[in-house]
Amino acid sequence: MFYYSYDYFLPSGIITRFIVRMHQDIEKKLNGLPLCWREGVVLNLLNSRAPVKVKPDDKQIEVRVIGDNRRGAMGAICNQLDQINISIKKINFSKQIPCNC
């Protein structure tokens, strides 16, 4: 699990931009429709499954990765989120990994 936490506000377009960038890796439902919604998406990449969702009340983006290549999938997701965050001026964010104790 991994969090992007924002200090003052969570810019509204971040998750939308992320979904567009990662469209080729979105998991499909049984009927073939993509598994994404207004505030999140489920990705299948590098033999891993990763739900990414916005928690607007906490001003966070939560990333969970389950599967064989968690490190590679997390790296790909963080790379895209970092690029989006850098392109937005005047935001302060931090990356957080919760303690599993």
C-alpha cells in the first residue's frame, strides 16, 4: 500500500489524467467494460492487480498492489503520478508508506 497525501487541497483532475495515461492497463469486467469510475481505477500490469482510488476527505490517493511483480507495478504507477504532480504548479504532496506493525 502507498499513499500520495496533499497538504492543502487535492487537485480534481489528477485521477482523471492518471486513468487516461494508464488506459491500456485498465482491468476489464467479464462483459468487456473497463473497471474504472470517477474516483478510481483497477489496473492489471506486470502480473499484478492494482486498485488506485482517490480519498477526497483525506486529500489522498491510495495505491494498493497485489501480485507477482508488486515492485514493478508500483514503480510504473508512481512514475505516472509523479509526472502528473510535477506538471501541476503550487501543490505540496508527500509520498507515504503505512507501517504494517
